[in-house]
Amino acid sequence: MFKSIKNGVVVTSVLDSRTINKEGTYPIKIKVYYQRKPKYYSVGICMSKDEWDKLPNSRSSEGRFIQGEIEKEFSRILKNVEFLVENGTFSFDRLNARLGKNIGGTLNEMLEATIKELKDNEKFGSMGSYKTTLSTIKRFKKNEVQFRDITVEWLREYETFCLKTMNQTSLAINLRNIRTTMNVAKAAGMIREADYPFGRGKYQIKEGVGKKKALNKKQLKAIANYSDGNKFTEFYRDLWLFIYFCNGINVADLINLKFSDIQNGEISFIREKTKDRTRDAKRIYAPITPEMQSIIEKWGNWKIQCKLPPKTKRFCPL
């Protein structure tokens, strides 16, 4: 039905007769042929050989619908093939990377796709960070930013623009998000190695140096004893104290703590921020102090826990 040839890469829609399902029909696929090797991408529709032969001339509503679905997938794959061929970076690995991530053609589009993926995976902290990066880019450049336009000079201009309204630490976060996005684009063949702007001898991200200030004993005691008679103030004061006594536990980890995380007088947990990044996730241990135990007994959602499965009983009421 559909066929296109681009610099030796052949893209066609085919009925894959190599595999037959129990209904006696075959899957419709988009075949990409390059250097004597074929790769097949499913359209998600099956039909018999007779139905396939009649499909090009079909005028029924079902036939037109199937034609449209095939054309849609054919066009999606062809668009990505053409992009890689025109950039001289075509390979099946790069094509698969682009198709698998549904990668857009601009920095803006890829950042938007990343934001959606993070939201779907409930990575709200990282999602907010990428949203901020996209916002700064939109203020810096009104039009969509093409990957070919991101040079060392472009990054320096972006740095100057951002430092008017943010510190070096915030700038470094945005630049790392851009670099991560460009790494994905490079792996997908959208950027040639020679055009990649980050690295030694090119643009290097300067990390901000934060000044850490410690509270003295008098200040800590003032916080621990503070009260204005408001229940909400008391609650948030106790949460702050719990974080302090629990070795500075991250809020995302705090709200996910469960009663099952308490064993032998200790709280143990795996950090939300790193649990998906490392193969062997490291557990963090913190002994329960009398102050922590008092806060758990005071604010723990004991009433809620009996309604939840054992592994989801959380003692933080947030």
C-alpha cells in the first residue's frame, strides 16, 4: 500500500505472513529495509491475506479506518527515517530510540515529552525542574529551539540571560537538564558528535557553591519549644523536627514512610530520588530517638493504617 525509498532506506507497509495468530490472520507492519537487513514495526491491526489484497480499493468505513491507521504509522516512521537519513546518522538503533521515546525535532518538544513522562511516572520534583528549564528557554528564545542551533555560543548567551534573574546553582540545574536532553538527542542520531556543545574544550557547566549555615543550640531549642497556639504551626514544627532528628530525611522520603519501615528501633528506607537510578538500591538507616517516637505517636495516621494493605500503611499524615 505505502512505500518510500530514501538514500537506500526502504520503508513499506506489509502483511507479515511469517506469523499467523489463532484467528488465522496476520499482523500489518511497517517494514524498514537497510543494508540487507529488515526491521518490522507493528501497526496493531491483523487481517487475512484476502482482506489485505482487497484493502487498497476498499471504500467501506472499516477499510478506510484501517487505511488511515496504516498511513499514520507509516508516516510517523518515515518522518523519523528521513530525519536520520538527512542528517547522515541513520541506524536501526537510532531509529528505535526515536520511535521508542517519540522524540520531537526541537529542544522544546523533547523537554515537553520529558515533562509528560516524568508526570506519568509521578516524578514531580524532576518534572518541576524540567518545567522551569523549558520556561527559561521560552523566555530566552521566542521560537522553537532547533538542536543544530545549540552551540557553545548559544549556551554562553543563555547563561548570561539566566544569571540576570537566578543564581549559579539554579543555572547549573537548567544546564544539566539541557545537557541530559541533548544526550538523548545525540543517542537518537539528531546531533552529530562533532556538533555536541558540551565537554572538555567546549562548554562546561559551572557548579554553584552554596554557603551552608548551621543553627546553634539556642536556635534549635527555640524552634523545638515554639508555640503560637495554632495546631497547624505545631504540626509543621514537628515535621521539621522529625526531619532534623531523622538525619535530614528528604520530604519525599518522609511522606512515603510506612510502619513496616520501622524495625528493631530503626527506620530504614530507600531514597525516592535514587531508587530508579541504581541497580542495587542502598537503604538508609536512622535510629528512632524518643523525640521521633513522640512525633510518630502524636501525628501518625494510625486510624488510616487499618484500612490499608500492610505494605502501604504510612505513618506520616501528609
